[in-house]
Amino acid sequence: MFRSVTLGFAALLAVSAAASSSCMWGEPAPSANIPPVINDFTVGGEVVQRLRLREGEKPTITVVVWDGNGDQMVEENFTWEAALGSLVGVGPSVRYEMPAGIVWENPPQELIDTVTVCVTDGQPGSEPVCKSLEIEILPPCPEINAEPIVHSITATPDDIDLGDTSTITIDAEDPEGEALSYEWTPPFGYMEGTGASVIWVSTDVCCLAWYDVQVVVSDGCTSTWTTVGVYVRP
């Protein structure tokens, strides 16, 4: 009786070992393919959601792609198309060229182009994923163009403890009525938000002092800059 049980148990171990060996050393089941993901567009290393270009500019546009399976993304995986202008190059980066022969009205008409990129990972049955970037084309800068006028810039509050925040607001206008852009530079820490009102977050300072937050205001052709002081207590 004991011998029969022992033999039966040994046989069970042998079957289990064979099954385990098959699971360990057999061909792994193929993993499901994950389509690539288009994260962002960048121009000059900066992430852009929308471009505003003056006639004659030729920026290089790069698409940032992630593939969950680690598939190599070769030039043939990228297909670019522009609705109005043209694109030069292949792969993840192309140079954008505006449509030729634009006739500008007075006042200038709105001219929007759309650049679309589609990406595949080259795997059988994989569908391309696509993403578009809007480009606003602006007329050439006039020969005579006044720089933006800054009426005021304020910091609220202008006396803070280290780690606190201050809201910086600027009141500016362009004599020709052009839309303005704002480039903020903190003395340390970082800025939150965009446009004419932002928040300065103060960090990493050693000394009790006044510090200047700088802003460059541009109409796309000319610019002016100014600063506002904030007193920081460490």
C-alpha cells in the first residue's frame, strides 16, 4: 500500500515538473501591441500648443512620441501634412514653410494653417495616431512699428515670506492694436500661469532683500521690458 502511494505521488511530481518546465521554458505568449502616443509638439526645444509666425519665418517643428512596447520609431513611421503651407524633411522633425504669394488685406485677414502628423509603430494591423498643430500666420512687420506701452506693473502683495506667492499684473497696450505676448523671468523660484497676470512662487533664497521680477512685452515685431520689485523675508 505504501509503495503504491509513493509511486503515485512520484508520478504526480513528474507531471507537475513537466508542466512547470513547459511554462518556464516554452515560447512566451506575445504581448498585446500598444499604439504610440503623441505627447507634444516642440519648437526650439519649447513645448507649443499653438504657433504665431510672421511671414518669412521657417521654424522646425518636432513631434514628441512615446511607444509603450519600445518599438523603434524610424523615419517611415511619420507622415506630415500642412493644409496651406509646405513641410520639408522626414521623421520626427520637419521645417515649416508658409504658403507663397499671400496677399494681405488692410486690416490683415486671419490666416490659420494646420499641420498634422500621423505616427505608426510599424506593427501589423497597427492604426496610425494623429495630432494637429494650429499655426497663425501674421503679416510682415511694418517698417515703422511702435513698441508696446507699459502703463503699470504691480505685485500683490509686494512683501512676502520665502515660499509664499505674489500675483504680478501688468497693464500694457500696443499702439497699432496688435495682440501682446508676455515672457516672465523670476529672480529665483518659478512663475505659474501666462499672459498679463501671473503668480511668482518664491523658493531658494538666502538673503532678506528686494528682488525684481522681469517681463518682456512683445507685439511680435518690437518689444519692451520692465520689472517689479518684491521684498522677500527668508
